[in-house]
Amino acid sequence: MLHHMVLLPLALYGAGLAGATPLSEQPSSSSSSRLRGVEAIDVRALPNSPSGRYAPKAVDCPAQKPTIRSAATLSKSETDWLKLRRNATVDPMADLLKRANIPDFDAAAYIRRVAGNVSQLPNIAIAASGGGYRALLNGGGFLAAADSRTPGSTGKGGIGGLLQASTYLAGLSGGGWLVGSLYSNNFSSVVQLRDGSPDSSVWKFDRSIFQGPSKSTGFSILNTAKYWSNVADAVSTKDDAGFNVSITDFWGRALSYQLINDTDGGPAYTFSSFADSDSFKQGQQPFPILVADGRAPNTQIISLNSTVYEFNVFEMGSWDPSTFGFAPTEYLGSNFSNGQIEQNGHCVRGFDQAGYVMGTSSSLFNQFLLQDINSVPDVPKFVLDAVTKVFKGLGEDSNDIAQYQPNPFLDYNPSTNPSARSQELSLVDGGEDLQNIPLHPLIQPVRGVDVIFAVDSSADVNNWPNGTALRATYDRSKGQIANGTLFPPVPDEHTFINQGLNRRPTFFGCDVRNFTLRAGQVAPPLVVYVPNAPYTTLSNVTTFQPSYTKTQSNDIIRNGYDSATQGNATVNPDWPVCLSCAILNRSFGKTNTTVPKACADCFTKYCWNGVLDTKDNGPYYPQFIIGNQTTKENAAVGRATAGSASVLTLAVGLAVLSVL
Ligand SMILES: *[C@@H]1O[C@H](CO)[C@@H](O)[C@H](O)[C@H]1NC(C)=O
Ligand SMILES: *[C@@H]1O[C@H](CO)[C@@H](O)[C@H](O)[C@H]1NC(C)=O
Ligand SMILES: *[C@@H]1O[C@H](CO)[C@@H](O)[C@H](O)[C@H]1NC(C)=O
Ligand SMILES: *[C@@H]1O[C@H](CO)[C@@H](O)[C@H](O)[C@H]1NC(C)=O
Ligand SMILES: *[C@@H]1O[C@H](CO)[C@@H](O)[C@H](O)[C@H]1NC(C)=O
Ligand SMILES: *[C@@H]1O[C@H](CO)[C@@H](O)[C@H](O)[C@H]1NC(C)=O
Ligand SMILES: *[C@@H]1O[C@H](CO)[C@@H](O)[C@H](O)[C@H]1NC(C)=O
Ligand SMILES: *[C@@H]1O[C@H](CO)[C@@H](O)[C@H](O)[C@H]1NC(C)=O
Ligand SMILES: *[C@@H]1O[C@H](CO)[C@@H](O)[C@H](O)[C@H]1NC(C)=O
Ligand SMILES: *[C@@H]1O[C@H](CO)[C@@H](O)[C@H](O)[C@H]1NC(C)=O
Ligand SMILES: *[C@@H]1O[C@H](CO)[C@@H](O)[C@H](O)[C@H]1NC(C)=O
Ligand SMILES: *[C@@H]1O[C@H](CO)[C@@H](O)[C@H](O)[C@H]1NC(C)=O
């Protein structure tokens, strides 16, 4: 089922390049001393790269040297943190369920009763799919609705507090920009980011990533030429420090100007630093995860058998039985071999640069950059030359990769890990295997998630989703690569369209009795599928539309909000109750609680019941569900800027491009 078919083998990497990084012998900045200096003035994600810039840097290792660990369990860091987080979700969850007011059932009392037992307390996750800016904005609308900080979100028909009640928040590609941006900005709310602030270029999508931020943003005086010079200079610092750079470095740097509210898009921000904010440490935020796919050496094909990697604030690695290991995110870039750093070896920090991680998850957009950068006026020649040099060095068919060299999993699990013998780990956009919703981290039995809100902004048909992303994860669950991890059955695309499963929230896997479990197997979470659909505007903008007027981006965010709340429960008055029942479903089973009548009705209405309708009824042109409330000035602008996708014909993996 995969189309990402390209021609040249990747014979280019060899010769132990990055291992021998010529790094200076700076005094160490151990975790604690690093924090002490900064905490006093700032509790945001920390620009804590030891180089103070974009480049990673060698540091002395901490007394307990970092190692690669087996994926058989959760990390100790996550396990310890979960104690705080799970407890912190109790009040918001009880409030949310109380407001929903399930008839003849005191849900708040129920939550308080089960709160002492983490396996009975609902464990909630949210997943934001890929799909470029469309996904960021539509996913952002969902998060705005779910966030109790959003004005009006806890009013009648609202679902505010769902975010505060969630344990995990995963993003992939464009959804990864959303998640990464929230955490890079002190877990700002979507509304704050949407509205921005005068001196900041954050979420100012009216200026394309090719133009760069407006001169009037206060951080530094930029024009397009200076902006691209800064991007190229930052990338060159990484090169100069002895690390291979890929197009993803340029892409991630450029993205950061839109997503990270700091001078030059915060070149020293790291992904692992999200864990250093007080609010995260106290369990006051969900656990952020981004997803990417591994590309095996000498192959171009990304299939459902490709290894799926996750980045979380503590670790990066894979649960798949291929790699089956995790590296500490903070120490990516260190020279591991068979899980260890050699006796006198240094550690490296700063490799997990926040924009680079967001760029990795969305590396398919490397091609967007390559296609369009040449036609942007004012990009200095030396920048184009630098991009071309990297592009040529990698080979055209590898321009969608992000290089992780040294490979943290070198010689690790060599009998099953396809990259074990490679100096480099090549990662690509998490949607390239068609699993465009970051479900993989959330279905791992060790995480014990009960319900996943899966927000799908994929472009399957007329830039609306048709269930392909969910089905990919279901199909994968049937193969050996799934290692026994189950996923609810998901029907074909025609059934989705014909039954309207892609026009309203649909629950998958409602009845645990439908799963035949082998010894040691557990039922997967219930999946609440929340597809992008036209509630109040045509939010199906093309994936490669480069810029959005403020009104258009606000309209799409609002449409996502209306999807999440079902128009504040005007479309489906039972929605707040039924969303609550989805949260409670698995817990009811574990506590042998008789399902309240209202919930039983919800499951009858919202659960996919296994019936198929595979007839092809022609093209899919959904009508407005609430009504066209598009702000007047938009439509024309949307059309005027939508052209860029059509020039992408040179790109590799075109079929995949059309999905994301
Ligand atoms: C659990 O959360 C409640 C409410 O926020 C708090 O009062 C209590 O101290 C927490 N308990 C633990 C063990 O963290
Ligand atoms: C739902 O409520 C929010 C918050 O009050 C509001 O912004 C939005 O316009 C409402 N949507 C509809 C369809 O009424
Ligand atoms: C970060 O957010 C917290 C609220 O969660 C706030 O108390 C703190 O002041 C914020 N820090 C910065 C630097 O904005
Ligand atoms: C951006 O950062 C500035 C300076 O820290 C702050 O004043 C402003 O509120 C931030 N804007 C947003 C939208 O977070
Ligand atoms: C998953 O794969 C790993 C590594 O191959 C293996 O050790 C483990 O037992 C497997 N787990 C399950 C649940 O099959
Ligand atoms: C569903 O989506 C897939 C993947 O994007 C696409 O190839 C297919 O044509 C779509 N089918 C229908 C009937 O919409
Ligand atoms: C994935 O691996 C399985 C064996 O577990 C094989 O049967 C299947 O054909 C492979 N699928 C793809 C898409 O390569
Ligand atoms: C917690 O809940 C699980 C699932 O219902 C149950 O098996 C376990 O015995 C409970 N633990 C305690 C201490 O009650
Ligand atoms: C639920 O019922 C099953 C069998 O009916 C029993 O084994 C289990 O212990 C019960 N669990 C709880 C939490 O009451
Ligand atoms: C679950 O099992 C019931 C009873 O066998 C069956 O009617 C239903 O179609 C199944 N649901 C799914 C989603 O397969
Ligand atoms: C968006 O969907 C509408 C129908 O619902 C369709 O007419 C239009 O062509 C689609 N727009 C894009 C950019 O695909
Ligand atoms: C929706 O309304 C806007 C103006 O508010 C209009 O320009 C656009 O054509 C309308 N779209 C559809 C599909 O009716």
C-alpha cells in the first residue's frame, strides 16, 4: 500500500563521520547547574543548549553516564512524573464530567472514588495528525475547545478541561508544530498563540515561511535576506561543530521563527527542556510526544513495517520489536555503541534542538522548501548555495530525511534493528507510512491509555480525511511489527464516506469483548475519531498553502473548535454526555460498573458497529454542517495563495504528499 518509491540506494553515508566530532572541551554544564542559573529568571522552555546557539556541543557526562535502555517498560522518569500528572488530572476530569451532567449518574463522585487506583482512573490522550498548517490550525481548534483557559470553553456545550484532564498529547508533522509550539512557549494556550502579541512573529502565518517574519517584530530587525542568512548561519554552526546537516535543519530553523516566540526562533531551545518548566515538573501539563519514521539504510521505501520512533521530553526511541530501545533525548548526539558511551567518551547536548525535532516529524516539507526557496526574491546566493550543497550531498532521493548521526542505536539489537550497523539513523516525516495520526505511542500497553481523541486533518479526498490514517494503524496492528499491540478494527474508505464516519465524531473499539486476547495481551484504548469536516468554513485548504490571512487562520481554528464541541452541542445536543461516556468506557469495564442508560445510548449512536458499506458512490463533497460562517475577505485570498502545491511535481513520494 505504499507509494514512497524512489530510486537511488543511499550508499552515501559511510566513513564514520559524526562519531569523531571535533568538539571543544568546555567545562560541563550538568543538568542541575544549568538549571540553577536559569530558573531564577525564567520558567519557560529553556534555551539550554550548551553552545548557547543552534549547534550541539560536547560536555562532560554526568556521573551516571546516559545509556540506551530496553523498551520493555516505561522509563523511570516517565513513571515518576505520571504519579503527579495522573493525580493532577482528577479535579479537571471530575469538573468536565460534572458539567456534562450524565443523566442518572454522578460522574464526579465516580471519578473521586476511582482516583486512588490509576488503572481505574481514566487515562486520556489526545493525538493531533499531520497535514501542514491545516493540521496545526484544525488541531489547534480542537485544543482551544479542550482547554479550560479558553474563554467560553467551559460554558454550555463546551468541552473545556479535557486538555487539563489528559495525560498525553501527541503530535505528528503539522500536528507536531502545534504541540511543539505550545511547549516551546511555556504551554501557552492556542488562543494566546492565535492572538499573538505585537512584538512577536509567533503564529503570524500571513507571512509565508519563505518571506520570514515581518520587520516590525521587535526581536531583531529582519528582512527576507537577513532572515535566510540567519537560518543558514545557524545551520552552519552545527556543520562547523562536526555534525552532518540535512535539509531538515534549514526547514526546522525556518519553522521556528513562526512557532517559537523568541529571538531568531530560539536557536538554543531544546525539546528535552520542556521537562524543565516548573509547571511540567509539577504535572500541570500533559506529556508531549512527537512521532517520526525510521528509514532503513539503503532503502527508500517507508512502509507499515518501518520502525516508528517517538520523541518525548525524556527519551527518543521505539517500542517496535525492531529497535526496541530508547535513548535519553537530552543526550542525543552522543556517541553510543551497543547502548553505551565509551569509557572516556564525551556526552553531547543540544542535538535535540526543538525546531529540529519539529522539522524531523515534518521532514516531508523539506521538499516544499526546496521547491519554493529558489523562487523567493531576496534569498542571498550563499544561502541557496548552502541548501544546494546539502541537497546534492544527500542525493535527491534523500532530501526528506533528518540525519541523526551518530546513530544512538548503533550496534543496538543488531539482529532486529535495521539501522544497527549504520553510523546514521535516518528519520523521516511521521506520516510517510500513512499512519498520519500519532497513535503509535498512545496504544502501547505499558502506557495504559484508555481513550484517545484522534484529531484527523489528513488530506485524503478533496483535502478531507477518509479514515486512511486510522486504517493504516489498524492494518499495522495485524503484522509482526506490532508485537502484539492491538488496535480497534477500522473499515474501508467507502464505509467512512457512506456512513459519514468522517463527518462526525466516531468511536472505534467500544466493546472490549470484541477483542480476542492472548495471554499477556490487553485491549487497546477506545478511539474517538474527530475528523476535519466543514462545520463553519472550508477548512480543507491544501497542505502546501504557504500563507493565511489572520481571518482565514482564525476561521479554520474556529471550525476545529466547532468540530470538537459539535457547535457547542447545537449539532448534537448529546455530545458533551457522549464524550464523557467515551472517557469512562474502559473504566466502567474495570470497575464492573453498570453502564448508565445515557452512555449505552451514546455507544449505540457513536460507536462504529462493524457494519460495512463498501460501495463507491463517487466523489466526496461534504456540505456545511452548521453553515458557512467564513469571514468575507477570506475566500479570495485562500484561492490566490493556494497555487503552490501544483509545482510540487518534482518531489519524491508524491502519493504520500497528497495524504499529509
Ligand atoms: C493530588 O492532587 C491534589 C489536588 O491537586 C493535591 O491536593 C494532592 O496533594 C495531590 N496528591 C499527591 C500525592 O500529589
Ligand atoms: C461556541 O462557543 C465559543 C466560545 O464561547 C464561541 O467562540 C463559538 O462561536 C461558539 N460556536 C458556535 C457554533 O456557536
Ligand atoms: C509560564 O506559565 C506559568 C503558568 O503556567 C506562569 O506562572 C509563568 O509566569 C509563565 N512564565 C513565563 C516566563 O511566561
Ligand atoms: C512573546 O514573548 C514576549 C516576550 O517574552 C511576551 O511578552 C509575549 O507575551 C509573548 N507572546 C506570546 C503570544 O506568547
Ligand atoms: C516485543 O518485542 C521485544 C523485542 O523483540 C520482546 O522482547 C518483547 O517480549 C515483545 N513484547 C511483546 C508483548 O510481544
Ligand atoms: C481515500 O484516501 C486515500 C489516501 O489518501 C486515497 O488514495 C483514496 O483515493 C481515497 N478514497 C476515497 C474514496 O476517498
Ligand atoms: C511487513 O512484514 C510482513 C511480515 O511480518 C510481511 O508479510 C508484509 O508483506 C510486510 N509488509 C510490507 C508493506 O512490507
Ligand atoms: C486497581 O484496579 C484494577 C483494575 O480494576 C484491579 O485489578 C486492582 O486490583 C485495583 N487495585 C487496588 C489496589 O484496588
Ligand atoms: C469484576 O467482576 C469480575 C468477574 O465478574 C471479577 O473477577 C472482578 O474481580 C471484578 N472486579 C472488580 C473491580 O470488582
Ligand atoms: C462486536 O461484536 C458484536 C457481537 O458479536 C458485533 O455485532 C459487532 O459488529 C462487533 N463490533 C465490531 C466493531 O466489530
Ligand atoms: C474543499 O471541499 C469542497 C467541498 O466540500 C470542495 O468543493 C473544494 O474543492 C475543496 N477544496 C480544496 C482546496 O480541496
Ligand atoms: C462562504 O462564505 C464566503 C463569504 O462569507 C463566500 O465567499 C464563500 O463563497 C462561501 N463558500 C461557500 C462554499 O458557500
